[in-house]
Amino acid sequence: MSEFEHKDEIISSRIGFLGGSDGNILSKVYALGSIPDSAKERLAIVKGLKESRDGFTTDAMMIGNKVESLIFQLLHTQDNRWQSNPRIESKKYKFKNVGLLVHIDYMLIDEDKKILTWVENKCTNKDLKTARTTYKNQLFIENLLGKEYAESLGRDWKFKLMLSHYPSVDFDGDIDPSKIETEIIRFNKPLFNVSQAMSIINDYLETLDEYTERDIVPMESSMLPQHIQDKISLCKELWDFQNSESYIKLKAMEDAEKELKSYLYDVMVKKNIKERINLVDLGKYIKLKDSYEKVTFDTNAFKEEHKNLYKKYTKKSVVKGSVIVGNLKD
């Protein structure tokens, strides 16, 4: 089967099945106990109500496909038992309306040693450690289905899942074997309950009979130009901080400071304390700021009572567009 036939087969399998790359969806469904909006387009594809967007490719995706093909050629030259993108369906996670499968990048069935080896290959502008973290849910799904497939081969079979990584930076079309990083992937405990997530999805698909297009295009930041990815890396430190426990603690401290100021204001007003108080041990001072009147213009009232005059003195202006960067919420 050619490389393009492999890709066509992968695209066609999106109907009726979820795959390893849908690991993030399964994880989120399990965590929420329901179907998030961000997953509804993908599930409409599973039900056959919407065509897949897989015709969309980027330079990063094309490089990844090229690297995957070249590494397979390298493996196959060393051992012709290696297979590329085999379709492996799960029997354990097969439901009425949806199944679970993987197209692992490389597979080796060693009949002599009774070892099944799967290799997931990633080509990114980061490193192996980052790739493992980014794709942990996909690797978790592949680990489950790999173990299931190994059991189907016989009771004495062992399974090994590996992650390989090749840097996409400065890729010139040829593979440098010294740049290939590999790591054996193990999970000490399940990341989430796949069976429960699949059951929730199966129930949702049971009654799904139409899909309304959402004006949202799902994509990964790796699809963006490199110089934009560099900017994102700088911003990511701030975004990570805003999602961290440290940020939550900071917000709690800010709220506590506001509450303290409100308490001190009430006390100083009640005690008629006008002087500045120096808290020497804290290196802080407290000073009362009196209330004052602020003049504002009641636009709504003026518009209601003087409609013609309001219309005469109002003007339209174009506000420059901007990009909103927010947290994904379902």
C-alpha cells in the first residue's frame, strides 16, 4: 500500500471510529462527564453527518509526513518485518455507534521473541520530552490498544510502545539518523477511563441526527509559521502562569488585600483617623482617601430625552480589529 493510500485509509476510518489522535477528546469527555462543544464537530464526522477537513495541509504537516516515510524506509531496510500505519481496531472498546482504532506509525511483530513493538513518530520544532507531554493522551490510547493486540497474539506475547522524535527545524529533505530520539513509553496508572468516555460518546451519537456548522477551525499551533511559534513560546510562560496554582494563589492574595483595605477604611472612618499610619515592621503605611464626587454623563438618559440632539452630535468611527486570546472553555 502506498503512502497516499495509507492516508486515504486513515481519513476514511474517521467515520464510525475514534482514533489515537482523539485522545484529548476522550480525556475531556471523561473529565466533564458530557460532550464538550469542541468535540461535537469531530463526533459529527464519526456519525457521517460531516465530511472531514483532512484535505487541509500545511508545511509542518507535509514535513511530518515526509519524515515519517523516510524513517520507515530506514527501519524497513534494517528489518523488512516493519509495517507502516497498520489499522488496529479494538474489540474491547467497540460500541454500537463508535469504535476505537489506531494507525500506529510503525509496527514490528517479532514471532521469534514474541514481542510486539509499536512506534509513534513525531516531528516537531521542540524535543522528545515536549512531544511526550503534548501527545500523552494519544500515547495512552495506543498503549491500551497495543496491549490488547499483543494479548490477541498469544498469552506469552509482550508489548513495547516507543515514541520517536525528529526535529523539524532546518529539515532539508534528508534524514540524519543521529537526530532521531527514542523513548520507551510506560504508564504507571491510567490517565482516564477510556471505556466510560466511549460510553458517554456512544450515548450521545445514538440520538445525533444533524449537525450545525460552527464557525470554529480547530488547529494546532505547530501549523503556524515558525516566527509566530517563537512568539507563542514567549507568551506561553504567561499563559502557563495564569493557569497555575501560583496564579490562583496570587488572585487569592489580591482578593485578601482588597478585603483588608475595605476593613481598614471602615475602621479609620469610624474612628475619624485622618493621620497617616506607618506600619514600620511591614514597611507599609496606611492613609485614608476620602470619598469624593465624580461627574459622569448619563448617555442613555440624554439619548432618551433628546433623541435628535443626540443623533446630531454622535459620530461613527472604525475601531481597529484585534485578536482575542482566551482559554478554551466548553
